[in-house]
Amino acid sequence: MTLSELLPSLGCEAADLLEPGVWPRSTRLGPGGELLFAGAPVSHLAARFGTPAYLLDEDEVRQNARAYRRALPDAEVAYASKALCTRAVLRWVAEEGLSLDTCSAGEIAVARSVGFPAERILLHGNAKTPEDLKAALSYGVRRIVVDSLDEIEQLGALATGAQQVLIRVTPDVSAGTHAAITTGTEGQKFGFSLREEVRDNLGRAVSAVLAQPGLRLVGLHCHIGSQVSRVDFYELAARKMIGVLAGLRETHGVTLRELDLGGGHAVRYLPGDTGFDIDGYVRRLRVALAYECASHGFPSPKLTIEPGRAIVGPAGITVYRVCAVKRGSRTFVAVDGGMSDNARPALYGAAYTARLIGRRSRSVRRPMTVVGRHCESGDVLADGLALPDDVHPGDLLAVPCTGAYHHSLASNYNLVGRPPVVGVSRGTATLLVRRETEEDLLKRDLG
């Protein structure tokens, strides 16, 4: 008997099933249309914490971190905190043995507040402020990735010891992602170019770092983009970077022993999306690095990678409450959140799925557009989504794969408070970040 034949006998339809690979691993369908998340009924969590709310499975975050450590036991795995930077998340990844990639004094402050080991922290950014650099130096952040000649000069003036430095290189590798999240190609703001006509900029950067008594050049860094699913792009970047390391040894007499290949590993947002093959990545990367190092007679560098989305993204869901349903040439389902808690669809057309939870409906499913509450036509969370025809105000909708770049990108547009972040583990829910209130919004307005 096929699955489609079996479902009616169980009182289920295909639409009652969770899309494989999209929802967190702990998610289950319960009786009466309930959604169980990390052992807790989501409708109960919505009643307790309100909506919209970000829910995060602590155990899945930890499992994802462990999977990277197992796959790359000889490399450094640095969690990219820009994906989701809260005290609890940084505590979890620290306990799992990961290092930390930060981009600002604020992210360093969160790391410092939980005692994240400074020797396991990197600082990134193409336009670091003096406050960013001072925060890194005061906490003893071991490595700073420099991105411009101006920054090298500023850091050199502030550093008093042997601050370890990596130089960010633009490897000119297109990762096949949206232009807004492509970071490794020519003509964008990150790193020093490898193009022949401007290649001397990298040489000048190396010379500038070497000339600063308070800086110690230890390696190179690159990042090719975000939501990258194809392993061969990383392989190409690694091959290029070994060639650059070998070239710098010839031109500057320095053997740099660290190579950071960044992160950006893809996760599944929709059924049919291609995820990231971490095992294939490791196999091809090892072969590429071994071959290029042997070809150039260059010692194998210490490798660092920086997954962020892949650690927390699949572990999260967002729950909304329906406010209104408008039926016409299109059916719009308006919820109590929107682009202030999920900016990705408006920023670069990111697509999501969602499902009705908390009750079971046998109504015909029709294509609908889930929209937010904000004063923008582009405030669309999911388009062409098959939802039951009887969806109505008060219903709950859940959106999967929202652990990364949702809380981090959240705003106060229309002076809407940002949602809470709720950690869930084995049926127990803990408030990690409380909901932002109107009082919070008024505290900063001193007029």
C-alpha cells in the first residue's frame, strides 16, 4: 500500500504531514492538529508567551554543533554569531566546543557577558568602528580579520601587544546565490581583490600589517556568500587561497599557517530545497587542500570554518496568530507579525512555507498569501501557500526554519515590539529573550 492510499485509513491527508527536511527534527504532529516542538505543544507555548514568538530547540542547536565538530575534528568550527546572538545560544555553542565569529562591539559584549573564551573569538567586519576594535582588544579577542588599509592603520595604532591578524581576501568565486548575500565576487565591499589590476592591494595590506609592531599576521580569510548549497564553490575557493598563501610566501617571505574559509552553508526552507552536504564538503575540501599544498610545497594550514545559519536556522520556528483574512482575486491571510520579525522575504525574496496548527481542518486547501501587519506592500511572509479554506482570525500559523537571521534582523518598524525568543528542550520552555514592550520603545525616545 502506498502512502497516499494509507493516509485516508488513518484519518489523514498528505497536507497533514510535515514536509521532510524543512521542520526541526523534534517537530511532530499531535492529535487534533497540534504541533509538538521539542516535546512541547506549540499552541500552549503561544498561549504562554504570546505571538509572534520565536521558538528554538536547544537540543537541535547542540546536535548541529556536534555534527560539525565530528565532521571536522582537526579544524576549528567558529559559530557565526550574526545568525543569532543571544546569551543562551553563545553559552550552548561554547559548551559544545565551538569558537565564535563576531562582527561588532555588541556581539563581543554578549560573548563577554557569558564568559566566552576570548582566545576562541574572531572579529570580522568591513567597516569596524574604533569602538569595535577597542572592545576586541580590551577583551583579548585572539584574531581580528582586517578588511582595509585604513583599518590596519587604525588597529596598529590601538594594539599594544602582538595582536593576531588575518587578511580578508575576495577570491572571485560566485556562489550562485542572491546578489545581496554574495560576498566572494569582484566588485563588492568585502576584502582585498585578487584581480590582476588591483592585486597589489593585497601585497600592500600584507606589508602594512608586517610594518605594525603591535600586529602579527597569521593567515588569510575568505567568504563566498550565504545560503550556498554547492560544495564545489568552496573547493574552488580553497584551491585559490592555497595559491595565494604560496604566492605571499614567495613575494613577502612569510608562511601564513591559518586559513579561514568562512561559512554560508545552506539550509532547507522549502520542500525540494537543496541542503548542505557536510560530509561531501569535508571529503572534497581535504582532497583539494592536500593536492594544492603538495603542488605548491606549502604546509597544510590550520583550517577554520564559520557556520551560523546551519547551526541555528533549522532549529527554529516562528508562531503567528491570524488577524484577518481577505478573500478576492487573491486570498490574503494577515498575521500579527511580518517584516519586522522576518525581513528576509523583503530583503531578497526569501521563500517560506507555513502551516495551520492547533486544530485540524478538513476544508479544501487553496493558494493563499500570508502577509504581515506593516505598511508595506512588500510585507509578504509566504506566497501561494496551500492553506485550509476555513482559516480565520485567531488561528495559529507556524513557519519553520526561522532560527537564523530573524531575531538578528528584527526591527521596530511601525513601532512594533520585537518577539521573544523561547528555548525549548525536552518539553520544557525557557524564556531566553523577553518580548519588547511599548515601555522599552519609549525609553530611548528622550524628546
